[in-house]
Amino acid sequence: MRHQGRTGPRHRPQGAREMNRKDLVETVAREAGLPTAQADAALAAMLDGVVAAVAAGEKVTLPGFGTFEQRSRAARSGRNPRTGALLEIAATLAPAFKPAAAFKQAVVAG
């Protein structure tokens, strides 16, 4: 396994915390004035809807938040890291998220 260094996917700014699903459900419940069970059900329905729509090839746009969509990855050549042998990597579809300008600005403003 290759070391990712300070720019790898596991690096977070010092002092940053991670929000998990439970934290998000509690935030939704508090902000919407809902019982936790209803907030959890609403979040689950929203996520299921986004996944189903993107899987079906639809684009899901949430103004002020961002857009979820499918993106095509072209076939390409690669190398087996253990043997160095060339191999062909097949074309595939991948989910993608593009944040809205307001979301980007909120992150930059911190």
C-alpha cells in the first residue's frame, strides 16, 4: 500500500472533525423540529432517491448544494503494481458530485 502523505484522502485540517450519519440525523431533527426517527427516515428516503436517480442515468440538482450525476470513464491501459505487467482497464460509469457555487464559497469562507 502506498503512503498518501499530507495530501492523501485521509488528511483533514488540524482540528477538523468528521460528521457521521447519526450526527447528520440529529442536526436534521433539531433544525426541522422533527423526532429523530422521522429525520432518519427522511434522510434515508432522500439518499435512496439520489442513488436511484443517478443509477438510472439522471442528474440530480439541489440548488445551493450541488449536482449528482453519472460520469463515463474511458477505457485505458494500466499496470499491475506487483508485476509491472500491462493490462487494459475497461470503460465504466462512476457517480460524481459537483458542488454549487454557494457551497464552494461557504467552504472557502470557513
